[in-house]
Amino acid sequence: MYWLEAFGWLGSAVVVISLMLGSSKQFRWWNFTGCALATAYNGIIGVWPFFAMNFIIALIDAYWLVRIYREERQLAETKAQTVEQALATEGADATICQCPNCGHLIKA
């Protein structure tokens, strides 16, 4: 029974750690993991209100993680298209760089 209680405490600790993270993606991953552990623990011991709450929070985290990764992929594709367009406009010999401060493309 000790390992089961430790499992429950681990889930709670991971959720608490998630609340201290500044990155939205890190927060969502840690929170999802903690809620998934807490969902399993509460399901095993039969605490259904907390099972339902943690399950719903895990679903919300999963939704946001999918959305974050989808937006990152779309942004990367947009940047790649912009570079291709800039090279097509400036010619193959042009040097196009990305500004480290704002991310805009600049001709070097």
C-alpha cells in the first residue's frame, strides 16, 4: 500500500512543480503528467470526484499541447515559405538572415 500512496504524492508533486514553470509548453507537459498520475491514483482508490477533475484537467492540457505544437509547426512552415519567397525575389545569390531580436527576415 505504501507504493500506491507514494504514487499519489508523486502526482500531486508534479502538479505543484508545473505551477512554478514559466514556459507554457513545459507547464502543460508537467501538469498533464501530474494530472494523469493523480487520475490513475484516484481511480485506483475510488475517489471519483478527484478522478473526474484530474481527468478533465489532463484532457484540457492535452488539447493545449496539440494546439501549441500545431501552431509551432505552422509558424515554421510560414518562415520556410517566407525564406523561399525572399530568395526567389532577391535571387539565388542573396543572403537572407533572420533578425535575432524580432525574427524578421533581413537581407544581409
